[in-house]
Amino acid sequence: MKSRTRKVGVAVTAAASVAGMVFAATPAAAAGSAEFSVVYTASYYQGTATWSNRSVSIDGWFKASNCRRVYVVAWAGSTLLDEKSSSTWCNRSGPADFILDANVVGGSDNIWVYMTTEDPDNILKAQTCYRSGYCVNGRV
């Protein structure tokens, strides 16, 4: 009797272990990425947005001709999740990377990437990028 109980226990433990590995390997929300390019005259902000379950990483290169600022905003549908911006850059270039929080079930499905003058209300160019891998011009 002990031997049979032990074998059943080992089999149940092994099955639970395999099932646990299958469930652990399944992500809650698939990652995606999109390449963005916001260009206004000689200024530009270009790079890649990469989505994960609860955040969006923005790896970009910013070149400011005159004085410019870039913004990135994470959305889940029409719900604003997070917004970050650079400082105002004048006649300089370099990396401008951000991590946006998307701490809701499923995370962010789209982001806005846009450039302004020193005045944050003066939007020069914008793109909306989607987790599925593409960007369109404007803030949609």
C-alpha cells in the first residue's frame, strides 16, 4: 500500500511540475515593438518602442535644431497611463530614453511620441505607435 501511494504522489507531483512550467512560460501579454520617426525640419526623434506586460521602453535618439522637447505617452485604449518628457534641448543631440509605466491588466496598447517647441502646447510633429508593430502620423 505504501509503495502504490508513493508512486501516485510522485506522478501527481511530476504532472503538477510540468503544468506549472507550461503556465509559467505563457506571458500575460505578448511583447511588441514599433519603430518611430518624428521629424520636423532639421530636428528629429527616432528610435524603437518596446512593450512588455506592464511597461513600455522607449530607446530613442533626439536631435534638436533650435529649442525642442520630446514627449512620450502610454495609453490603454483611451485611458492615459503615463507621460514623460525630455527637458528643452537647444541645438544638441543624444540619446533620449524613457520607461513608461503601464500598470494595468494587459498593459499599454499604444503610445504617442511627439515634439514641441519650448511651449508644450506647440506640437510640431507627432506619431501614434501601436503594440502590434506600426506607427501612424499624428496623435490618434
